[in-house]
Amino acid sequence: MPNSPNKKNYNANYAKTNLKRIPLDVQKEKYDQIKAAASPFSILTSVRMRIIYTQKAIDIRIKKAYNT
């Protein structure tokens, strides 16, 4: 079922006010390393899931940096 025009506007406004995009360009070799690290987890087959995996890794790193 397609979104109504109101829902599309709501989503666009929400993204503008609450989300910040972070471009993540990596060299092909680094991407292959990320893909290899994520591949043992069967749910990480899509690009979106690999991005989530990377975000979780960043969250863990930040938490370690500020909790020590």
C-alpha cells in the first residue's frame, strides 16, 4: 500500500528535523573487511544490515571511550 501524500510529507519533515546523514565512504578493501566481519551473522546479508552492524560497532567504541 503506497504512502499518502501527508505521510510522505511527515516523513520528509521528520527526517529534516530529527536525522543527520553521515556519509561513509570507505575503500573497497575496507568494505570487504566490514563485509567479512559481518558475514558470520546470517542476518547481515543486506547492505542495510551491514550499515547497522557498523553503527553498532561505532556505538561500542564510543561507549568504551567515554566510560573508561
